[in-house]
Amino acid sequence: MDKRLEAAIAQFTKVMSAQLQRVDRMKNEADFVDYAKLDKIIIGVCGGDGIGPVITKESARVLEFLLKDEVEAGKIEIRYIDGLTIERRVEENKAIPDDVLAQLKECHVILKGPTTTPRKGDPWPNVESANVAMRKELDLFANVRPVKVPEQGIDWTFFRENTEGAYTLGSDGCNVTEDLAVDFTVTTTQGTERIARMAYEYARANKKERVSIITKANVVKTTDGKFLELCQNIGKEYPEIVTDDWYIDITTAKLIDLKRRRDFKVFVLPNLYGDIITDEAAEFQGGVGTAGSANLGKRYAMFEAIHGSGLRMIEEGRENFADPCSMLRATVMMLSHIGYQKQADLLEKALDFCAYEEKKLVVTGRNTGCTCSEFGDYVMETVLKFAK
């Protein structure tokens, strides 16, 4: 056999062996953590790259303000974790340095700033995405991204599968020859069923009448076809909820259809499609800088902005004018997830008031607007006003 084919087959075997081991782990995974039963909830705060430390620091400051009594009572511990930077990751040639990963695993939930993922032509070697690695290491299988624009009738929640698909195997492909490159995608029964069930459980609990399954199953017949069929089967267990399915290309068009987009409520979709379409969806809300997301597993959860690390802002010396709203929205989701709904509601109400209603201070990303910390002060002042 051609040695080039032998090398490609060896890489395929390696990747599939790892996936089979992952399937076995999923079959034996424990149930979700009950935060109410914990003596203390440990929140890890990890700044990341670029503007990440700036906006994450501001979110942590707001978090400490909201949970001051709980921290003082020992019910909440906030830990600051350094080292998840592109420089450190390149130095150790790892997506997440071992000591950083160990610290992350000591936490229950993580508030994480954006990280830089090198691409071809960048000055760094091609280390794996820290986000992708964290999702795999902590088995954060559900990426949940809400988008709301009430005046336009938009109330969407996206459940993006987070540990499978082409996105998570993007660094495991191989160059068979100089002329032929191959990447891998994967769909498992266990991985699909758990994201589908989470989407339908959310829809039922929040009285959402529709779940839309998004694939390209007419073309990507094996993996997308499996995802569609498994989600449809889960949907049969929720007869009060309407299940429909759409192809990813027409979905991107229908999100800008003024009449049709009001029909969408809850989406469940594979990893890569979810990453792309939620960026489009965030534009209706004011852009990716306004949107936070949750990455949920049964043991761990991580909350973050959906945008990148904003290296250009650092190069231009504008980092102090970065918009913290994305991280503050992620903080709302985290507070709700760990059972502090009162604080989550207060912060969300304050954010809506500051960003969309009063607008006493506006973040522009430049010195034409307020700084990140000034906006944080504005939000906390508004929280106090609403709390009275």
C-alpha cells in the first residue's frame, strides 16, 4: 500500500479510536450536579487573550458586587486563574497548560474571557483552540446562546452541540499528499440525544411551543442524517411541542424574513452550523459584543462571550474601551445556572436598561464612548436602583 495512504489510515484509526472511547465514557456518565446541595460553589475566572482580561475583570467585579453576602458567608468562592494565554499555550504547545486545566477542574463553573486560536499565517504555531479543548476536557456538550429583540418578536434560544461535528475534529485532519487534505466529522447517538433532550426540556420548562432541528442532511447524509433522525425521535417524547427541521442554508435566509423568523423559538443543531448561525442571530441584538453563551455539561459549566479576543483593539491601544456586555450577559446565564435567579434577573434588567433604554453611557469601542469600567459602574448603580 502507498505509504501516504498508510499514514492517512493510521490517523483515521487514531481519531476513531478516541471517539469510541468517548462513546464509552458517555454511556457511563453521571447525572447533573445539584448546586443547591453543595456547601460551597467555586467560580473560576479566567481572563484569556486580547481584550479578554479587561472584560472578564469587569464581569468579575460585577459578580463580586452581586454575590458579596454569599462570598462573605463562604457559600461562594471566586478563584482567579492565570495562564490561559496564547503565549503560555504556545510555550507549552498545548491548548490548555496542564496546571491551568487542573485549576479549572477544581471549579464548578467558569467565567472565561475570549482566547486566540492561531490560524495559518499567524505568528504562532497551530495549537488547538482552547475553547474546543476545554469543551472536550470538561465535556461541555451544550453551547446555549439566547438572542432576544422583543420589539421585533425575536426570542430565540440555540442549543449547539459542542463536542462533535467537524468543528471539534478540525485539528485532527491530515494532508494525505500535497494535493489532498482531509478533515473528519463525527456524530454519535449519545452526543446527539443528550443535546436534543436538553433543548426539548428547556422548551417544555419555558413553555416554548417549537423546536427546530437544523442540518444539511440532504447532502451530508450520514452524520447530519443521523443527527436529524435522533433529534426527531427525541421530539416524539414531547408531543405538546411542534418539531420541524430546516437546512442550515435556508435557515440563515429565514432569520432575516420579517414574518417567518417570529415562528422560531428553540433551535438544536450540530457544532459548526451553530457557531456560524448564532453570530448572525446576535447581529439582530446589537452584534456579537452583546451576546453571552453557556457551555454546559453534567459536572462542569463554562460561561463566555461569543466573540473573539479583539487583538486589533490591543494593537490600537483601545482595550480599556472594550464592551463588557457580552461577558455580563454570560454572567447573567451563570448566576441563573447556579441557582441565584434573583441576582441574574437584577443584572439582566440593569443591562437592558443601560444598553437599550436610558443609555446614559454608551460603549463605542473608542474614546468617543465610555470605558469598560465606567460602564460596569453604571450597571452596578442601576442594579442598586432596581433592588430598592
